[in-house]
Amino acid sequence: SQQGEEDPQALSIQEGENATMNCSYKTSINNLQWYRQNSGRGLVHLILIRSNEREKHSGRLRVTLDTSKKSSSLLITASRAADTASYFCATDSEIQGAQKLVFGQGTRLTINP
Amino acid sequence: NAGVTQTPKFQVLKTGQSMTLQCAQDMNHEYMSWYRQDPGMGLRLIHYSVGAGITDQGEVPNGYNVSRSTTEDFPLRLLSAAPSQTSVYFCASSYGIRGYNYEQYFGPGTRLTVT
């Protein structure tokens, strides 16, 4: 079962534009995390936002969390070619009586020069 | 620090063969986990561990065994490989016994093909 679902599945923009990706989840969470994966590589942690936080920034990244709508968004401003990657959200979800970290299917972002 | 290391990077198995995917971390993390990544499916949790001697099942545990005899190592065993286990496998580690609450450190992955 996938707790988080990213939208859109794929996004293609011009360099310099802003990119917004969304993540929706089904059950209550303690935190939500965003990761980046370059082609053929492992995942790299970007930002963790706790359930009592509404917004968090890290460089050109801005993450928002709306627990009432069970959704989060990742905004990348002034995109660069190096931002081309897949982006995943992950949430702690109760599965078979225990909290586990579950990932969504990801958004594939392409930045065109 | 080497972080999280995985071996091998690539492996081809025949149906029915067994093998062990190795994972090690040098950050003294309690929480370790194994994920598989298939095209269009994101990452799915196979097994995880909250410390030496303690393991538990994830979303897709069938066909896989794990053990955690030390804090550093968390091997994943395929007892009888099947074509459905063709995938990229990632090991991750994190701080504390509630590692799902913290940043995960991922290894580079093992690409497994079962023919």
C-alpha cells in the first residue's frame, strides 16, 4: 500500500522556472519527508517537516504541509538543469501495528536548458 | 565515514538460486531498512530493524529474510530467487529506534536480475 501519492507523475519545465510537486497521503502522520533521486543513484534527503509545522525552507526549496487536507507540496525556485531528478515524498504510516516509513511513487522532473 | 555501503552493485541470478545482498553502515545507526524499487512503483519497504537482534516485516516481505546480528550490518537474503524479484534494492539507515521520524541515509543500490 502506498501512503503517499505524488502529483504530477512527470513535470517538464524550462530552466529558471519554478517547479511545484504535490504529495497526498491517507492517514495521520508524525512527519513528512522529501527525497531526490538522480538517475541510477540512491535517494538523498531534502527536507523533513513535522506534523506541527506548516512551512519549511532550505535554500531554493520550500515545503508546505496541510494536515487538514493531508497534503504537502515541494517548490523548487529558479530551477537548474542539475535539478533534473525524481522526487519522492515519504511518510510514517502504521502498517500491521507498527510505524514504518512509506514512499510515494515519485514525480519525475525534467529541467530543459 | 563511508556512510551506507551495499554489495554487490549488480547481480544476475537464475530462478531458484539463493543469494545475500550485503548492507553496512558506519554511523552507529539503530534503524536500518531494505526497500525495493520497481519502475513506476516508487520504493516499497521489505524489512526493517530497530537494532541488533530486532527485525520486522515491511510492506512486501515475502521471499526475503533478514537478520541483524550487529549494529553495522543488515543483510537481505533471497532463499529461492524468482523473476518477480528482479528490481533495484536499496538499504537505508537512520538515527534511533524510531528511525522513520528522521532522515534516511541510502546506499547506492543493488541491481538484481532474475532470469
